[in-house]
Amino acid sequence: MPPNLTASIPCEIKDLALADMGKRRMEWAFQTMPVLQSVRKHFITTQQFKNIRIAVCLHVTSETANLAVTLRDGGAQVVVCAADPLTVQDDAAACLVKDYGISVYAIRGAVRAAFCSHLTVSVEGRPHVVLDEGGELSARLHARPDAAEEAFGGTEGASISVQKLRAMAKEGALRYPVIAVNESVTSDLFDNRYGTGQSTLDGILRSTNLLLAGMNVVVAGYGRCGRGIALRAQGLGAKVIVTEVNPIRALEALMDGPRVMSMGEAARAGDVFITATGTKNAIAREHFEKFKNGAILCNAGRGNVEIDLETLGQMSSARRQPKEHVEEYALRDGRRIYVLGEGRPINLAVGEGHPAPAMDIALANQALSVEHLVKHGRALDRLVYSVPPEIDRQVAKMKLEAMSVNIDRMTLEQEYYAAGRSEAT
Amino acid sequence: MPPNLTASIPCEIKDLALADMGKRRMEWAFQTMPVLQSVRKHFITTQQFKNIRIAVCLHVTSETANLAVTLRDGGAQVVVCAADPLTVQDDAAACLVKDYGISVYAIRGAVRAAFCSHLTVSVEGRPHVVLDEGGELSARLHARPDAAEEAFGGTEGASISVQKLRAMAKEGALRYPVIAVNESVTSDLFDNRYGTGQSTLDGILRSTNLLLAGMNVVVAGYGRCGRGIALRAQGLGAKVIVTEVNPIRALEALMDGPRVMSMGEAARAGDVFITATGTKNAIAREHFEKFKNGAILCNAGRGNVEIDLETLGQMSSARRQPKEHVEEYALRDGRRIYVLGEGRPINLAVGEGHPAPAMDIALANQALSVEHLVKHGRALDRLVYSVPPEIDRQVAKMKLEAMSVNIDRMTLEQEYYAAGRSEAT
Amino acid sequence: MPPNLTASIPCEIKDLALADMGKRRMEWAFQTMPVLQSVRKHFITTQQFKNIRIAVCLHVTSETANLAVTLRDGGAQVVVCAADPLTVQDDAAACLVKDYGISVYAIRGAVRAAFCSHLTVSVEGRPHVVLDEGGELSARLHARPDAAEEAFGGTEGASISVQKLRAMAKEGALRYPVIAVNESVTSDLFDNRYGTGQSTLDGILRSTNLLLAGMNVVVAGYGRCGRGIALRAQGLGAKVIVTEVNPIRALEALMDGPRVMSMGEAARAGDVFITATGTKNAIAREHFEKFKNGAILCNAGRGNVEIDLETLGQMSSARRQPKEHVEEYALRDGRRIYVLGEGRPINLAVGEGHPAPAMDIALANQALSVEHLVKHGRALDRLVYSVPPEIDRQVAKMKLEAMSVNIDRMTLEQEYYAAGRSEAT
Amino acid sequence: MPPNLTASIPCEIKDLALADMGKRRMEWAFQTMPVLQSVRKHFITTQQFKNIRIAVCLHVTSETANLAVTLRDGGAQVVVCAADPLTVQDDAAACLVKDYGISVYAIRGAVRAAFCSHLTVSVEGRPHVVLDEGGELSARLHARPDAAEEAFGGTEGASISVQKLRAMAKEGALRYPVIAVNESVTSDLFDNRYGTGQSTLDGILRSTNLLLAGMNVVVAGYGRCGRGIALRAQGLGAKVIVTEVNPIRALEALMDGPRVMSMGEAARAGDVFITATGTKNAIAREHFEKFKNGAILCNAGRGNVEIDLETLGQMSSARRQPKEHVEEYALRDGRRIYVLGEGRPINLAVGEGHPAPAMDIALANQALSVEHLVKHGRALDRLVYSVPPEIDRQVAKMKLEAMSVNIDRMTLEQEYYAAGRSEAT
């Protein structure tokens, strides 16, 4: 791409000079994203996004940058803005502009006003399809009926925003059909069980350099994330204790290997605590009171609400940082409690977030959902949909192919049998 | 119980003298069934089955005999007959009569006529509630409107029969509401994942005395049974290979640890093959042709349809039995293939079936479903219902209590949070 | 083999008519003993045992019968007698006589006098090489200098007998070199870690039909057996607790996954107890006092000394057998404790002993040790030797080949490097 | 400590101002080193190092700095210098001087001349006891008989140096007894199996952000390191393939779970390769030729000799760094191969080296070995000794205590039994 072309790409980014580093990192990520690679090849062939304007409002990282390129390579006119200025990777943003001619409006740490103006530019591009994570872009688009006129489809990846969109749909306020891209079996497995499982433990090792073997690791919550975390903690040699409020999940945990107890009991036994409950104050004053000296706390679930840090602060006479990402709370009774990554999701706060191969599955679901919307969006009701099962299966198939794994196909006889028909008919 | 009383109990069983042995075996089983123990205590207290006639048509074993006693202890008049004459444990039948005064019509190996007459006696008892496994009793009850007049509830445990009942309900032909007791999260976990997982491997060890460590074990199908089997095979040191037709399940297997391949490829690599697909001929001619000399096959899924034994027989020049439960097929090309338990579910064919603690969960769900029907059956629509979630939770709670495991309860604050309400309100 | 030949084989066995069943069972076992198969092929080719008389005094089973045949096929004149009359499989004995023309003196349950006369016959055969398990034969041979005159080598498989032979060797009393066949890395792995690991759990399942998942299983002792048992118990879903007297082993257990505690603490927590300490009264009065009602005890270690059953009997008001291989002790305080297989090694008492593929490794070591003695025995000092490392490696190689596994060979460069030499030289 | 005192401590370090950071990091590490904490308490009480001069020549890190303080707190006069200028943590060095008044001669990245002069200063301190890692200090001490006059003991932690010292001892050239602190069961377990196992995988995740679940990970070598790595890779969901040259180890790997194949075969199957063979060119040209595009290589064993990077460079048309610690080799045939950490031990090259709790065990062995030398060194022969078993047991005991784990003690009866005596005597 000649430099003068670059100059003509409308954008607001940190520094175009970061493009080279961005390119290397995008390529590294892309190489570990075989499913998106397959999708890209398919899009390049079909060119079905010709004349389609797509606004991408996601965390701007080397992984999502590859999604933007994939859509562009299918013929789309893509505009990228940030779902959160704190997570923007400026080098990836620069590379999108310089090497792929994509308009990007995203600067790490941008102030609120700049962030909003970026969203506005995206909205004013009058997108046909909108990719959103957190609802900022779709909210603005719904506030500007003129700009939303041509929109015929959207995707949303944050479950809380999906809930809101469903409420809007009920009231007839949704302007275009939306696919909840988090509602996919494969995304769920890779995001939660495998992705969060590994990256949570990775975050703990990076921040503490502990030896997990032999330690008592308490996992609060045995949902999909908790399960993945328990599995990986056990895989690293830890003795896992699970706490739960749901007796069926608790029983499943117990039968799967971990010990199960109330948080009150676990508080005395645990060396490391990981919350994945999705609720507030899963670790609270009554537990702080029972912790061993040196207990280590972190969160792999929601925001930074799962550990009641405010109360912990009040119980402490001093705080300091013995190591990056580690905060020491010196309790008045002499015990010291350590909190990792300020109680924010540890895999994001300390590590590099989800491994690219986990993102691969989620972004491939997203890309194919866009294709689905382009094909069928205009005909769909203005509702919120889960990812269509055939896309989910397609993603699984592509991943298996990428791993050179063959599976069986049902014989006709078996299909009859499954359908409950006698063979005689 | 004085002998004269026994004499007055109407029954048709093999031999009352077996009662002592039956008692010992029932007690051993009951001791490993803590949830049913809890249910029994509860029933003894509430006596809510006073004047309720219950017909129990299940596999007559020491475990289900304990269910019959549990219902009787709640005040019910219980009549027991066999769901299958081949599975009757005559000693348990004798004990029910002699020690608990329960009418039993069940003899192991009874001919069809006797079996039917037993069902007829049960029907003619004009039961209020019917426990069925396989639909034989409910079919007869529906054929005798007079006898069914007072029936206000039933349970069914076989999924194929549940399907039929659903079809009947659709046509308005169902005479009373039925709870599909197999449709319970806890039953499903204990029957399929944990129960079948362990008992399948147990059956293989009993019949072969192999050393599983280091062997290539192929598990066909990665549904709940297949998962449990793969887990346990791995736990015994085997290298597990999974085959699947569903790409999402295949991918999950692959991420969970096993290798995944087509059965065509697995046929060359495997030492032991276990089918759990729920379909016909999962192992067929094209696979037999590729097996290593000495390959061992067994089934943990449906009936004896999963391995195409007819074709295997045709490919063989001779058959013999080198060991109990092991059949050797000498193929014309010189290879020998071994089939365990005639291709019937190996845990039933060779082992003792589900471990009592797994049955405990299923039977407790069943007992509490009866309670639910007695309380609410008359008010329910004549439809087929899954086990109510509160029963499922109750069973999980009782099991946790029996294992002395405490779990947490949500705080009010957490319930608000979960409900999405702000705390301020 | 014509019947008249059979008639001429000197022997004392139960019943020649059992030979057919013995043959089927020996063939089944042999098929899962690929290493002994390889050894046999090698012996058939080399015929190096021509004119060598070998007395085999082992547990007479379908596995050891295959060893006897293997030696015979190498040209040896083999006489078999029983190391223990209680473990004789009469059908295997019959098959050895009828189908292989081997003299066998072994009858299950033979009285002491018969047993001794069998040993005497073996001794009077003036063997060149003696295979012993427990030292009965070698003791008699040392008592009869005339019969021992031509003996130039022996093997012994029981560690306690090996100890005695070492003491004899020190005093110059050993009449021929002996190879301690239990002192082999591969035998040790397959006998103890893999063999005992699996067969112990198998024995527990067969006798109890418990569901191990979720249960607290206490393993006393973390030697090689204990490790194997802990591994397999964990593999079946149990929560494992290890007790130890050796802090280094205790620490290793702790880091490997199990919890570690004193038996005093474990007694309160455990559901199932398995001893593998090699010592007396690892479970004793102070522990019985703390057990939960329903606790299950068994032994996988030495004789029946590891659980103090005498004391348990004294603490009990009644005993009975609720199930085969299960003994219920009703304690005076109302609790019931269950002991499996009378406290004898559970894998032998309840199951079928070591899996044939584990025996394969041990017997192949034994066969190759005999070859070593035939080649070098006359030149060796009259001492006790471990299995020569090259035999151990050879057995491992043969097993790998049987499993179609290739491994690497060091390059010349790597050999130099390993030897610490610079490449320049 | 008053500032003027600091001024008077002879030292050569980077910057005293780093002491605060060093202190925080030393404290964090010390907190996860409970065994060294126990040793320190013991030393503080006994003060047995009064008037003893100790020269510590180790990698200067926050962990070893805690060892130096521990020795000082026992009364010793400690001088610290660096075993390797590349591994010096300048902040820990500063803290030792400023906060503990210990003389330190160590600067990260010091040139050879400076490094040597630091060693010389240490030698000239005429140490009584010498702690060495790599032999630099002891070599210099042996070259200066005057300075070595009062030395009565040493420790050495690098196995290659231990070998040299053994050779010297044979020739009578060793001037004082040396304890090979790497020859301890507990150090070996924590350094190799648990420490390297975890930190190797940690290094791979940090440098690549891969998702290990489902990947084929090839571990070359199944020694203690290889075992630990295989265990942890499996724990993170990888499918592990082991390569070996030793058939016994290969067989053990196979029985333990991994697949085993030759490196020639593994080269085609693997996604990630980890060498832990201890030898040269475990991955060489013939393997590079077979790798999949995108294969990732790293080393967890010796130096940077295990992967033949020179040849790989020659096969490549270009090299670049797509990510920190990742080097891409573009082969002439179009494939790209990635090498992590330049083929140096990945846990040191990318991660933070051994977790402090693993170092804890090694350094505690070292500290107690110093105590042993101070007590007995003058009476010992001038030979190389393994860590005395009672120290090994003591370290295990202290670690168990730190984890609040109780173990059993043999009863008198059991000790008799173990000794083979009858109880009657």
C-alpha cells in the first residue's frame, strides 16, 4: 500500500509508526487462529460483503484486528472503534490503518470525550451491520434513527448487554435483529472452560511465582468458569476445594474430584482463593476473619465485585505492593492477606487475557454470524438470536479440520435408527 | 413378623427360604443408599401414603426392594411385580414378602404367561400410583379402564417408554400424569456419567483381567455415558481415543484429553473398543476388517445393536468361549476378535449393574416423585413431566448431607444482585 | 498328543479331564503376554536348554503354566510343583500334563504331607536350575546335598526369601548363584505400581459394588504399591488420603495430589481404607475407635497382618457376612465396620490376582534369568544377584515392540557428549 | 541500621537505592519459603556460626539473598559474590548490604574482570565454609592455598562441578570436604519434578499465549524433569508424546499416560516440542525436515545444546522476532518454525526461574548442610558427600509442618517387625 494511500485513510490512532510491531503481533496471533483463517479464505472467495458497511466496536487487540481484516477481505467497508479505551492495543490499531487501509478510531487511554466522538464517527458511517461488545455502539445507533436507517443486523458479545437488547426487543424498540455471539456452545467452551481455566492459573503464576503443587486452592463457584479453573488447578498439582450455593453443582464438583465445603470452612483451609461466582462479595468480612496468614485472593469472575475489598481495606492498618500486581493488606491482628490484580479478572489484569486460540473460536462465530446477517438479516424479525446451531457446528468442524482430526458421519441406516423408523419402511 | 402373617401375604415368588440371604443383601445395599435412607425417615414421619395403593413394576433387585420398603414405610399398600423376569433377584423378592409383608409377584426366568399374570394381578389391585420401567404395567392399566379409574399418577424410567407416553398424552390418551424419572439432572449424572463410567470398566476388568494401563481404548460416542467411560478408562491408565459423529462433541472430547479420530482410523489403533453411541452398528464390517489381532469389543450403550455381531459371525470360521463372558471370533484371515458379554451392556452382562450408590440417587428421585404425585397428582394435567427441579435439588442436598458436606447459601445482598436489582431499592 | 503318552507322564494332579478348560484359559492368558511370547520364540530357535533339568516351584496358574511351557519349548526337561497348594489352578496343571507332557505335582488344597512329597519329587529330579517363590524348594535342595550336586542356578521371587538367601550366601552356605527376580525395575513397576494399583481397586469393586467417585479413600503407605493404589483410586474419582511414617514419602504424596494426614486423623475422614505399609497393625484399636459407621477396610500389602483383626474381633459383639468377601463387625457402640477378603491381599483374595499382562513382565524376567543362569551360572559366584540390567532393558524393549512403539537410539555424537568427552577428540 | 553503618560495609553493587525494592521482593519470596524460615529460627536460637566466615557464591536473587541472611542470623560473617553476573538481581544485592550489613560483590552484567575481582575478594576473606554453584569460587580457593588454609567445608550445587570435585577428591587434591547439595531427594523432587515441571509450562504460556488444551506436546526425555513437564502439560489439557532412548523409561512413560514414539515420528505429530534430555541435538536436522508449519520448540534441559539451532539457522532464509522471546525461522520450503527463549532453559529464559517454594527446599538443604559442615566438617575426610539423609528427612519434616500436615510414627511393635525380629524377643 503506497504511503499516500495511508495518508488518505480517515482515522484517529496513537501513532502510525507502531504499525510494524502491530503487524508482527497480529500475524503471530493469526497463526494460532486457524478457524478465522478458514473463514477468511471463504470470505475472500465469496466476496459477499461487497458494498456492506460494517462498524466494529470491540476490544481493539491483535485478535479482533484479525477479525476486522477478515471482514474487509470479504469485501466489506469496515470501521473500527474501541469498546473500551483501556484495552486498546495501539500497535494493532496502527497496523489496521497502515497495512489494511481500515479506518480506526481508537486510542489507548482516550478520555471520555474522545472515546464518545469515536463512537459517533462510527455511527455516522451509517453501518449496515454492527459488531458490539458492551452495547455502547448500538445504544448510540438507536439514539440516531437517521444513522440506523440502513442497519439490518448486529452482534453483541456481553451477556449483560444481550439482556438489555432482549428487553428492548420485547418492547419493540430494537431496530434490527441481533445475534448474541456469546450464546454459542463452542464459544462458551473455549471462552469459559478452556480459556478462562488456563489463563486464570497463568495469571496467578505470573503475579506470584508460587508453586501450586500441594497447595489448597479454593474455587468459589462451579459454573463453567469454575469448572475450568478447578480442572487446571488440579492439573498443576493443587488440592482443589469448591464452594457453591447450588446443591446440584456442589454434588457434581464433589463427584468430579474437588472437596466441597462452605466458604466459612474453606476460609480456614485455603492457601489461594479464586472467585468465579458471578455474584457480589463471595468473599466477605466473615471469611477474611478466618484466613490463614499469607492467604492469596484473586477473582476470575465478574468485574471487581466478587471480593469485598472495601471491607478488607477497612480491616487493614496498612497496604503496600510487594510485587507487581500483588497488594498486601496488613490486618490489624497481624495477618497479611494478598490480593492479585486488584480483584479484577486475573487473566485480564495480569496475563494477556484469553489465549488467541480461544478468541479464534469466538471471533469465528462472530464472523459467520455477520455472514448470516448479511444473507438473512433483512428477513429476520427484530429480535435477539443465539448463534445458529449450524454456525456452531461449522466452527467446530473447521477447528477439527485445522487440527487434522477426522470424525465419522452417520450412515443412512443409523439416521433411520436415530429417527426411530424401522428399517423396513 | 410371625410366620402365620407371612402365610397370609398373597404372592408368587420362587422360594420364601431365600429371604435371609435377601435380607442381608438388601441391608448391605441400603447402607450404601443414604439418600433413600433419608427419604425413608421422612416418609415414616409424615405417613402421607396412608390408604394409597402403589404398584411397583421395576427390575426386582435388592436396591429397588429397598424402594418398595420405603414406600410401604410411608403408609402405602405396595404390590411389586417384575419389569423383566430375567433380572429378578429371588432372594430380595422373598425378603419383601417375609420380612416386610409386601405382596410380590416376580420369579426369575418366569415364562411369558406367568409374567403377564403377575402384571394382571398388579393392575387388578386398582393402584393409585404406578411405578413403571419399560411401560408394561401402564400399557395394561390403560387397557383396563375399570382398573385405572382411581390411578392419579405414574412414573416411568425408560426413555423410550417416556417417548410413547408423550405421544399418548398428545392424543389425550394418557389417563394420569406421569413423571419421567430419568429426566432428572442428578439421576442422569449418577446413572450415566458416574455409574456407567465405573461399572463399564469394572465389567471389562472382570471378564478379561487385562491391564488397562498403556492400552489404546476406543470409546465410540462422547455423550454422557461415553464421557464417563472415557474418564474412567483414562483414570485406569488407558490412552483413550474417541469417535463421534457430532463435531461439537468431538471437539469437546479433543479438548478434554482423548484423541479423536474416525472409527475407520481408530479400528487400526485400538486394543479395546467400547460403544456408547445409542445407535446401530457403530462397529461394522469395514471396522472388523481393520482390527488388530486380539482386539476386544464390548458395548456400554443400547441393547446389543451397537456392534454388528451378525456380520462378525459371518466373517468368522469358528467361535468359542476362552473365558466366561468372552467370546472368541476366529476370522477367516487368521485374526481373532473377542466380544465381551455378547455385546449387551457390559456392566449388566458381566458386572453387578449400577453401583447401589448410583441407584440410590435414581430411586430417591423416584420416591420423591411419588410423594409429589400423591400431593399434587390429582391436580395435574394428564401429561408427562420431568422430575420437578425442587426434587432434583432436594436429592442433591440429601446426598451432600449424607456425605457431611456443607455448602453456602446466598446472602440477601447476593440474591438482590443476582436478580439484577440495585441495592438501593 | 496321544493318550498313551499322557499316561506315561509322571504326575500328581487333580483331574486330567480339566485339561481342556485349562488350555483355553492358558491360551487366553498367553495372548495377553506378548513378552513371554517373544521369549518363547527366541527359546524355540536357540534350543539352549537341551539336557537342562528345570524345577519350577511357583504358584501354579495359567500364567506360570505358560512359563513352564516356554522353558520346555527351549528344550528343557521341566518339572512343576506348587509354591502354595491354596493357589493351584487344577485345570492349568492338567493342561501342562496332557497337552505339553510336563510333569506336574500340584493339587489345589493338598494337605501338608502331599505338598511336601511333591517338593521331594522335584528335588529328587536333581534339577540344574530351580525356580522358587517362597524358598520351599531351595530349602529342601540345600538339605539334600546329593540332589543339589548338579544345580548351578536358581531364581527366587519373594523378597523375604531373598533376604534369607542373602544371609546364607554371606555364610557361604548357598550352593548355587540365585537371581532375585523381584529385583528388576520392570517387574517392580508392573507388579507393584501398575498391577497392584489396578487389581486392588478391582478387588474392592467386585466385593462391594461401591461407587468410588466422591468417596474418601485412605491409602496407608506411599511405597510403590501405595502409589499405584492412590493413582488408580484417584482415577476412579475417589478423594485420596495418604498416611505415612516416612516424611520424604509423605511430602511426595502431598505434592502428587493426595491429602496427607496421620492415621488418627484419617480414621475419622475415611470411607474406605487400604493398607499397603508392609508392616503390622497399620490399622489398630485407636483407629477402630474413630471410624465412621460403615467404614470399609482392606489390605493390599503384607499377609493379613496390616489390620489388627484380632482386636477388632474383640471390640465386636457380632460378626456376619452380608455379601461374599465382606465381613461385618458389629461394634459394641453400634457402629459397623466392614472388612474385605479377611484382611488378606484384596487382589488375590477377591479378584484374579495380578492381570496377566503384569505377570508377563515378571515371568519374562524370570525366563531370561534362567537363560542367563544356563549361560553363565556355572561361572558365577554363589551369591544372590539382582536381575541383570540388560535383561531388564531387554524385557522393556520386547514389551515396547509388542505394543508397536518405536524409541530413539543415541547418536554417536550424543554418546560422546554423555560420556563427557569433547567432540574434538 | 544507621546510614553510617551502611557506608562502612565493604561492597561492590549496582545501586544502594534499589534496596527498598529488593527488600519487598525478598520479603515476598521469604514468605513463600517456610522451610528456610524454620531453619532461620533454629539458627537464631543456636548461634552456632559465631566466628565462622562463609563465602556464598550463588546466583544472587531474592531467594538466595534470604539464605545469606539466614546464615548471618546464625552468627556467621557472610560475604556474597555472584556465580553468574547475568543472573544478579541488583535490588536484592542492595538490600543485603543496606538492610542486613552483608558484604556483597555482585553487579548484573559485570564484565569478566570485575566478576573475577569479586571472586578474588571472596577468596581473600579466607572463608571457613564456601557455598558454590558452578565451581568458580572453589577453583580459585584451591589455587590459593594460603587463603584456603582455614576452609573446612564447602557445598556445590551444579552436578557437572560435583563431578569435577569428585575427580579432584580421587586424586587427593580436594582441600576440604564438600557436600553435593543437588544430591538430595527433596531438592531433586522440588527442583526437577515439581519446579521445572511447572515453570517450563509457565515459560511457554508467557512467551506464546497458546491454549495448550488439545495440542500435541512432545517431551523429549523422561527423566525427572521430563516427567514433571509431561505431568503438567497433561494437567493443562495437552496430549503428551514422549521420546526416549532408554527402553525402561520409555515403557514407564507409556504406562503413565503419554504416547511414546521416536522423535522421527513425533516430529510429524507435534505442535510444541520441549527437550529435557540432557544431551546434544535431541532435535536435529532430520526432525526439522518433518515439522509441521508453525511448530514451536523450546528447551528445558541443558544449556542451549539440545536443539541444533545452528543447523536450523542454516536451513532458514530469514529470521525475525514476532513476539518477545519468540524467534521465527522461515525455512526455505516455506514452513515457519518458532524457537522460544533462544533454546536456553525456558523457565529461566522467559519466566522467573524456579518458584520460590521450590528454591526453599534446595536452600534449606544447603543451609542445613552448612550447619553439618560447621559441626562435623573438620572431622570429615576430604571427599564429596551427598546431603546426609537425616537432613533430607529434616527438610521434608519442616515442609510438612509448614503445611500443617501430621504424619504417623512407627510404633515399637512396628519397628520390631520392620527389623524382622519376633515380638517375643
